[in-house]
Amino acid sequence: MIKKYNIESDIKKAETLPASFYRDQEVFEALKERIFLKSWQWVGDAHLVNQSQSVYPFVLLDGYLTEPLLLTKDENDKINCLTNVCTHRGNIVVLHPGKTKKLSCMYHGRRFNLNGAFEYMPEFHEAEDFPRPCDNLHQFPLRIWEQFLFAGLNPIFDFQQVIDKMNERIGFLPLNDFKLDQTLSKDFLVHAHWALYCDNYLEGFHVPFVHDDLNKVLDFGSYKTEIYEYCNLQIGYTDEATEVFDLPKNHIDYGKKVAAYYYWVFPNMMFNFYPWGLSVNIVKPLDINRTKVSFISYVYDPSKLNKGAGSGLEKVEREDEFVVENVQKGVRSSFYKAGRFSPTREQGVHHFHRLIAEFLNP
């Protein structure tokens, strides 16, 4: 039985999730069904299936959900997200990306079209009540934000509301022109619970203490957090005259020196917009004590790389890792139970903990 969590709605009175949350293996497993299966996940960009009649197999959150999925683009250029598991005996249908007109399982020859609909199966002419709807490949909800793709396994909210919130501030950027840069993309292994990594991301409170170089760029006094339903935003302002967004006149922040927009999307996605482009950070649970964090970089203006708030990202990451791994050791103490939130600096962490409690509670 998973214990019930209660996070007070008034941040001035609230306590954090208890230390036991980060230590309980049963809770860690329950998060799969109650949070990750009911939310949305980053898939990649539309270039994964760049041509008509192309396919791209992948595993969603390998090592945790480990769900075999398949992107397809049909002859009408519609992108689909399907299960990559054959409805006959559970074999993986597509093993490699490429072009194909049909999906054929190599085990017994069951065939589907690129939308996942069952088409043919040898030696089944005597089977009664066949085929049934369950013989089609299951199709998952897919949301497309410009070139970026997001899938939900069994989501309980519409990702479009998250897209709409992000577009309020960064909708002026030509996201389709952002180019994936593999040389800037990297995976990091963090020896800590995945939620501790998110806790750390969700507040700028630690910046003056942990990130000396970043603190020199950002104006900590004007650092701002905005809370939405399933995402939140941290805005990094700067006193410097350079490396800020060139905001249009009708923009909500026009006239302000914005160095970075940091969007967090429940439960484990970060979208960090800088004048040079976008750093996507996906937090991937491996086990209760280990997390893989994937940094995926899309460059828009190479001339602004390594400048301002968007510079030295690996150094910032290593500094975050050091702190988060120390917190991981601390929450295992028998004498730490829970903490309090700073009402002025930890609204994002409070929001995250309330969402976790809401999703976990039966």
C-alpha cells in the first residue's frame, strides 16, 4: 500500500515531500503507472521520419518504462506513434529505421499498414472472430509542436495546453529552423533519484551558491518563476547589454533583458531557451539511486553560442550533479524527515511536489 502524500497548497505553510519518498522502492515502481504512463514524453523531432513511408523504432525511457514504440510517416505524410510489439506473439515488429510501405513481423508474417491497422496473417483463415480491433497495432496520442514530437502512453491531460503556455513567450522563435547539433548533445549519469534532479532544476535559489559563473550573468534579484497547470517557467533576466532575446514589440517581456527562459514540463522534461537556441533536458529514471539526463541541443544562432546564460552548460550540469548527489546521500539519513519551502524562491519545487502527490494519491 502506497502511503498518501499531502503537500499543503499554501507554500508559506507547506513541507516538502518526505525523505521516505526518495527511499521507497515501492513508490519508485508506482511512479511508472501513476505518473509516467499518465503524462507525456519527449520523442524527438520530425526529422526522425523525414520522408513519406519511413519508420523509426525506439524504446521510451529504456531501463524504466522500457516501452517499444514506433514512429511512422504514411503516404499522406501523417506521422503516427504506434506500439512496436506484434499483436500475435509479442515480437518486435521493426528493428531498424528506414523506408517501407508495410509493417511486417519477421516472426510469423503478420502485416500492418503504416497507421497500424492489421492487414494480413498467414494460416489464420480458420480462426474465428478474427481479426478484432485488438489485432491492430495500438496507436498512441502524438502531439507535434513545430518540428518537435511528444507521445503519451495513457495521458490524463492534453499536451496542447503545455504547448500553448510555452508559445506565449517563445512563439516568436522560428522553431522549425532550429538545427539538432549532435556535437553539443550528451548524456549524463547522476547517482541520485530522478525527482531530486528535478527539485534542483526547479529553483534558482541555489544559483548564487552553486553556479558562480551563471550567477555573474543572471540578475538574481529579478529572477522570476511562473506556475501553470502542468508546467512552469523560470525567467532569467540579466544586467548585461548583450546575449538577450530580441523580443518583438508585442511580446509580454518587451523591453526587458531576458537571458533565458527555463520551462519545466511535468514530470521530467526541461526546455531551456537561450538566444543561441534550445537545450532540451530529459530526466530518465534508471533505478531509485541512478538517473540518466540527456542534453539535446538545437542551435538557431551559432554566433551566440558560449555566451551569456546559455554558455558553459556542461560546467553548470557538473555543479548540479555534485549538489544533487550530496542531497541523495542526505535524504537517506535517519534524522532528515522533510524540509520547508522558501515562499519567494521555491514555488517551482512546491508545484512539482503537489503534482506528484496528486498523481500518486488514489
